[in-house]
Amino acid sequence: MRHGTPRHSSIELQLVLRSLIVALIWTACWVWPCDDSVNVGALDDEALPMDADDPLTQIQSRIDSNEFDEAVDLAEELIQRIENEKSQYDLDLVQPLVLLGEGSRKNKDYVGALNAFDRARQVSRLANGLHSLEQVDIVYREADTYYELGQVSRANDRQEYAFSIYARSYESESVDLLPGLFSLADWYVEMRNIFAARGLYYAAMKISESNLEQTDPRNIRALKGLASTYRLERWSPPGGENATRNTVTVSSYPEDYELIYKAVVNDFAPGEEALKDLVKIEMEREGSTQESIANAKLELADWFLLFYKFNQAEVVYKNIWEMFENDSNSEYLSKEFSEPVPLFYPLARSPGAQPAEALSTPIEGILELSFSVSEEGDVEDIEVLSVEPNDKFLDDFVDSMELARYRPAMIDGVAERREGVIFTHSYIYFPNVDADE
């Protein structure tokens, strides 16, 4: 059966029905005992077989080619064949179900996607255990689906549940915990829950200090993440939770995992120090390149610009320019300085929350603006070129864009004003289901 356009008004009912299906699966496990020795392994796309004749590869190929209906049909046929030849709870169903979910999600059949992911997760749990790491990839896919549907709270629950699996599986000081810490911290950054993210990055830094070299990529990632939270504390676009509580705890952490972080609001010095440390590490790191060193310096220079430390920014930008000005084969200067580079966009991905009383399909809007960028990175002289499908949020977007910040274009390391900069912003919003929109 092909999944067509989803009926979003029935999402809540179908999600309730899923819990009943889960209960039936758990009951069935008593009849068909699960083989605990089987390990489903990683479920990322790169782990799928590469044999062109393999059904999983064929399904993935359809998804990559945007042939979502065909991918869904092939996945359903494969699932039916496995059920007929083996059982409804066989571990071979996991990957076809994941691909069915991916095809359905990209076809905007969010209910079908959630049903497929939920079943894949339950089959994996029956074989590998209730809190097994094998299900984590599926949980992240569920989170992505909820996020695309506009169900941010449910997406957040799935992200936190995924981390709780990591926390149950590893000791609090284990380097194996780092992927879970980084994933949840990155999610919190996306949601502008910056103090919770900062606490997780600090936890990652402690693990790195105890177990890793300073130049280890995981330590570098922790420092970069930490700096990003300080930058976002000052320059945070709308659309997230903007948490401001002083003590960070997350309710879905396991009871034996504690994360207590005391946040100090409007103290940005640690973020700047983290970026300076990254420059030092990159200059000392074995295997670093001229470009990787320049990238570290560029992040520090951009920080100075955002925090109105124009003299320091100018010094670092000039230093980066001098690193490449005699290198005729390098495209670095052209890539980073020939045009203004956005450093801060205050425009929301979704200017309006999804109605709580009735779920609806999100509508995509596109806004195109033209403006000037000054020598100090300010946006000026904004003109509206086009807006679709209507101008419902236009005034709010234009007002917000006046707060945007850019790295200005530069010639010989000196900033110059640039006019006629084009900016296109895609966003989603949720129409009132009772209105004629």
C-alpha cells in the first residue's frame, strides 16, 4: 500500500494507536522469544549494503533520487516478504522499517514515518534490550520527524531520551558518552537552550581533560560548542526555548546521572578564551594546515566583530589576509572575504507556533531581500524583492533583519561597504485550520 498525503488531523489518534501496537509486540515476545545475542549494529545510511542488487540499496537509491513513492512501495514489499518468510518481529525488519520511515518522512507522510520508526525501534528493543544503544539512531530519526512536523516539544523528548540511553550505558567520565553529550548539546544550541547546552559541553570538556589529548578532535569540538553558547547568549536568533534558569537539569536523565551547571548570565569572557585556546591548539596540533589555522583565527575575529571589538577584529582579519596574500593557488581569501558573510540572522524558521488544538500541515514561505552591508557589518537600506505566499510576517522579518550582522567584504584586509546584497529566507508557518488560508 502506498503512503499518500498524510491526514494530519488524525495524528493524535494514530499516535495513541501506536502505543497499543507496542503493547501487542511486547506480549508477542513471550510467544516468540527474542535472540539476545543478535546485534543490529549502526543504522546510519552509510552502514547499508552497497550491492546494487540488494533491496536495501535499491530503496536507499530511490530516496536519494527523491523517488519517495517508489521507495515506500519497495520498502513495504520487502517488509511483507520478511514477515511472510520469518516473523513480524525478526531483526531483519529494522533496516527496511527505517528506510520506510525515511521515505515517508521525506514524502511528508509524518504519521507513516513515525509508525515505521516506532516499529523499527520496538523490534530492535525486543532483540537487544529495553535501553539498548542499537535503537539510538532510530530515536534520532523520530526526533527529526517531530521537528519537521513542528512538534518541537516531542522532538526534544526524543533527543533527551536518546541521551538517557547513552547515560545508562556508560559511566559519567567515559569517552563513550561523548557522542550522546554532543548530540544533545548541539540540539540545545539549535533550540537556543544555551545554558543547558553549555553544561553539556562543560561535561564533555571534563571528560576530554581526563582522557584525551588537548589536540583531540573531541576536545576541540567541546571548546567550539562551549564558545558557541556564549556567542548565542548575546546573538541568539528567535525560535528556541531561550532558557534562562541558573541550574540546568533535564528530567529525562537517568536518576543516577547528575548534571549540575551554575550559569552566569552575560559573562562572555569564557567564550572568548575558548576561541583563543582553539587558535593555540590549532597552531600546535600535528596535522594542522594553513587553512585550519586560518579558520580558527577567523572564528576569533568574527567574535571580536560581533562584540564590537573592531580594532581587535581588524588586526586578526589582517593577519589572516597576510597568511594567503602571496599564495596564488589559494582560494581562501576569495571564499571568505570577497562577499559579506552572514554571522547572525535574527529571522525565525517558524514565526508562529503550531496550533495546539488541531495539527496542520506546515506551509513553506520564501522571502527575498536586498540591502547594504556596512564596513562594520551592519545591515542597512533594506528592500523587499519578493515574498511568497503572502506578506503575513513581512514587517516582522524586515524589522528583525535590521539586527543582522555580517563579516564585511574586504580588499587587502580592509573592510569595505557592499550594496545590493541578496538574502533569501525560507520559513514555515501553520495556517489556522478554521481560516481560509
